[in-house]
Amino acid sequence: MKSAGRVLEIFEFFAHRHAPATVSEVAGALGFPLSSTSVLLKSLRSLGYLDHDVRTREYTPTIRFAVLGTWIFERFFAEEGGIPRLMDELQAETGETIVLAMQHGLHVDYIRILQSIRPVRFFIRPGSRRPIHLPAAGKVLLALQKDTEVAAVLRAVNAARGAEKPVPVRPFLAEMEEIRTQAFARSEAAVVPDTMMLAMALPVAAGHRPLAIGVSGPLGRMRRQARGILRLMRDKVSALGASHP
């Protein structure tokens, strides 16, 4: 199980790096032991998913790697082609980290991430998963559901937390109502200290799983620019909704 998970993390590392990497660079970025990283990369090379340059000692994904899951991505965004463009525009105009989020049980998965282009920033690891009740992206997805459904999720979260302090249900449901009214969610230092996220639900085609867009960055900068970022997000989300048939 551990080896399978590490292989997937290596795939995600290259998917977001967009460049070759040495064994030590992969191991350092993912926090893997150097020896096991070397074994995994050699195995992926023998299977045809990576090429290896003996001179530079760098590994590079092959075309076989590139086509993995392509059909899923194309199908997933077949009717949502404006979402990648919206993310690109938000990153260009805010300079902050942009995440596309989807609920997965008691967690929210960041299924696409555009890292901040600012000198002072924080890095969200590709393929990150967060507890659904903590970040703004998770909260805005929960707010799309009925209170009874949200309460059921919180009960499951509290059961999974065991001896940890439970998440109070009543205040959380009050926050859900506020999010529904203002049409956005805000979280500060919810997962990573000194960071902030603003998130909104995205308009999607009927039958599509709900999606949320989040803008995240250093706490002080995000607080100063929150009003402008929210205005920008509203405009772009509204434009995306207007483009739906």
C-alpha cells in the first residue's frame, strides 16, 4: 500500500513540476528515503513511464506517462472547459495560489492547483487532501448541502477524530447559513498557520459533482486584498455561469 501511494505521489510530482528531476530532488520534495525513491524511479523507468539521462542523472516522464488519465480529464471537463481558463485568469490577476476542490467523503481534494507566482508565498502540495470542515473550499461545498446532511458529515468527522475535541455542530451550521447568504467562504489558519483562503462554489452542469474554486495566500496580504479578490471571483464565477447553456 505504501509503495503504491508513493508511486502516485511521484506521478503527481512530475505532473506539477513540468521539468526533469533527479532522485534527490524527488526524494526531497516528497519526503521519501533516497534509497526507496531510487528503486521506485528505476522501476517506473523499466515500465516505460520515465526516461533517464545518464549524464544529468535526471528522470523525465515519457509519452506513456503523459496519456495516463487523459480521457478522464477530457471527460471531466467536457462541459466545464471554462474552469481551467477561470483558474488561469485568477492566478494571473491575483498572483495567489488557486485551487479547484471537490468533496471526497469527509475530505476535500484539491484536484487542480496553480501555485502562487509571488515572491512571498506558500506551497500547496499537489494532490493535497484536507478535512472537509476546515478550509474555505470544503466549507463552501458543505454549504451546498442541507443542514441534516452537513450535521451527518460532522458527526462522522467527530467520530473519526476520537479523543480530539469535537467540532460543535450548532455553530458550524450557523456558519453554513452565513456562507449560503454571502455566497463565499473564508478560512484563516485553518490548516496551515498564517494563511487564508477565500472560496466560492462553481456553476456546473446538471449531474456534475459540485466544485469549488479557492484563492489562498499569506494571511496579512489576503486580508488586505480580500475585498478586491472577492469582487474578482464573483465577476468571473458569474461569467462562467452565464456561459452555461
